[in-house]
Amino acid sequence: MSDNNKALEAIEAAEAALKLAKQYLGQEGTYPTGRTSRSYCDKAATLSGGAGEGRVIEGVFDGQNMVDKKGAVHPVPANYASKSKLIPGDVLKLTVTDEGKFLYKQIGPVERRTVIGPLVHNNGQYQILAEGKAYNVLLASVTYFRASVGDEVTLIIPMHEESSWGAIEAVLPKFDEADEAPKKTRKSKGMLDLEDELDI
């Protein structure tokens, strides 16, 4: 294949990718209208839109996607969301560079709190059961933290907003009975256990 043909193929591939990105950015639409999801749209509507090189869009994370002020839904890479521990209500900035790269950045985290519960798998969705509720978590987050069903997990959730999603903060280590027994009888750290030392 000649260099000219290779160059033409590269141009066609780039044009196709650019066209797809433009179509993707132009999608608006049918964002769910429930009370919780409506609040993300309302919050996004107050955002400025950002400034900088390339096209900049600000929006609110809903647990899986970013919703902008027009109601358009922009999928957030699950790996980024998991590593950044994004939770619903966080404000994000999406920059689409001149090269067509999509760069997300968290610019407005909401107040957070943590809960603890077991990881379960229900109808194809991983969830953490905590405080009498099932919180959805991303598959990428489960994989990133190497969590398994039944593991006790620390979950980050919004402090003030109602949400059905959370972000895994950590998987708690497992202790068997042999590990736990000494901890129950051990004195507070730094104190000398005279009975043990004197063999009483």
C-alpha cells in the first residue's frame, strides 16, 4: 500500500471519529424525569459551562453519567469514576480537545459520608446493602478494588442528597475467629498487660 493510500485511510478514520464525536455531543434528550434525576438537571442548569481550550461542558455526575445544563447525557469513563470515587451530585468539567479527546475533571465535589455494608449481586447489578438500602456501584469499581460478593465494603454516598448510587472507598479486610480472638482480649495500645507478662 502506498504512502498516499495510508494517508487517505488515516484521514478517513479521523473524519469518521470526529463525525461520531460531534453526533455524540449533539445528543440530548430523554434524561429520566424522576425527582432525584431532576435535581441533577436543575443543578447542571446553574453551571456556567466553563472556559478554556477546546469545547468545555460542565455537568453533574448522576452515578454513571454527566448531565449538562441542556439535559444532554455524557457517559463518564467507569475507570475514571471509580478511581476518582465520584458520587452523585459531584460537578464535573468535560473538555473536548481539538484532537477529539474527552477529558473529565471533578471541579465541585459534594459533601460526603461513609456507610459500611456487604457487596451483593442482584439482577446483573452490584450493590452495597447499608442502612436498610441497596446502593448501586459500578462494575469497574468492584473490579478496581478486587471486591467479591460478601465482602464488607466502605461506601461513599452524598451527605445531603438522596441517591441510589455510591462509590466504593475500600474493601474491609477479612478476619477469621482466630484473628479476632486476641483483639477482643487485648488491652488498649501502649498499655502493658501485667497478667500476660507475669504469667499469672
